[in-house]
Amino acid sequence: MNKKIVSSAALALLALPIAVFAFNPGPPPNTVPGLTINTVIDAIFSILWPVAVAFFIIMFVYAGFLFATAQGEPEGVAKARRAVIWGAVGVVVALLAWSIVFIVRNLLPGV
């Protein structure tokens, strides 16, 4: 029984490329002449960068609020320090992500 299932599955997988290339899908719909990878990446970063900056500001304001409400308790101060550390880590990661795109764009010709 298992040999029949395996052989029929193998036959179906071998016949899949024939089924996929059996028809001509035609030209791609709604092509935009000026659309490139660079414009898509720029559009994504132009949306994400202000959102990230707003998140960083909120994160540091929240950490300051935690420091203010800790009232010297070691647990509250530790929680506030962790919030500041993770906020700084987020800023560094975002700056690295921005820099990697810039570096790759400048290293690869024609991109």
C-alpha cells in the first residue's frame, strides 16, 4: 500500500512542471514603468523610519516614567534600566538596518 502512495506521489511531483508550463499566462498585469527595487525599498523605509523613531521616543519616555515611579525600589529601577537598554538596542538595530541597505546599494553597481 505504501509503495502505491509513494509512487503516485512521485509521479504527481514529476508531472507538476508539465502542468505548470502547459499554458501561457500572458504579460504581467499593471506594470509600472518606473518601478524598481530601489524605489520599493525607499518607499518601505520612508514609511518605516518615522514609525521606528516614534517607537523609540515612546520607549524612552516609558523608561523615564518607570524610573520616576520606581521610588528607589531595586526591582523598579532594574525594570527601567532594562527598558532603556532594550530601547538603545532597538535604535542600534534600526540604524544598522538602515546602514546595510545604504552599503549594499553603494557596493552593487546598477542597483
